[in-house]
Amino acid sequence: MLTKLMDSKPAKDIALVASLVAFGAILINRPDLPPVVTAGILIIMTALITVIGVRRENIRLDEVELAAVNFASRWSVTVVMVFMLLLCFYGPVHHGIDAIFGPVAGARNDNGPMSGVVLIFISGLLSGLVLLLASRSVLTRIWLWTKR
């Protein structure tokens, strides 16, 4: 039963999003470990994300599922664009992100191999990717729900 669950598309989506969130958490909140150990953990996480991503896309789809994935792939980009516009132009969202990631940037400017600005940039990329994958999964399920 566990093998069947892990072969399902939503389980792979959840595993991929969880891996990306864990990667971001390790990157931003580095534990007090030597840099070699942290780099090793990040490399292992990158390999895990790659394997999950490849296994996630290697499935056979019927015509309806293929149409659902096509629809979700096209429109999930719109969700990320709207989120980015909100980040840029809507004050409360901008201030909320600054409140969350501002202290990280200030704490990492003085110590560590990456500056706070780079960490915020990487956090933005990771959050955009997580939002893209999550919205793609949700839009695929909505399409399938309305067509079957």
C-alpha cells in the first residue's frame, strides 16, 4: 500500500514541495555545522529533488490527464506572476515578506559565505518554484475534477 501511495502523483508533488522547503530551510537557517557538512547536505537535497522531479514526470497519461497537465502547466505560471506582482506593488505583502526575511538578511550580511541579499533572492526563487508546483498540482486536480 505504501508503494502504491508513493507512486501516486499527489504524493510525489508533496514530496517535491517538502524537499524544496527543506532545502530552503537548511540554506537560510544553517545549523552550527562545518561548511563542508552543510554543503554535503545541500548537495544530497539537490540530488533528492532531482530524482523526485524526474520520477514525477515519468508516468503514462491518458488524453484527459494529458490535457489537465497541459492546462495546469500553462496557467500555473500566471499564479506565480500574480504573486510576484503582489510582492512588488501591494504594500502589506511587501512589508510581510520584509518582516520575515529582513532579519535573515541582516544576520547573514556579516557572517557566512552568502550575503543576505543572495539568501533573499534564493528564497524568492524557491518560494516561486514551490508556488508553481503547488498551483500546477491544484490546477491539474481542478481540471480532472471538472472533466470526469
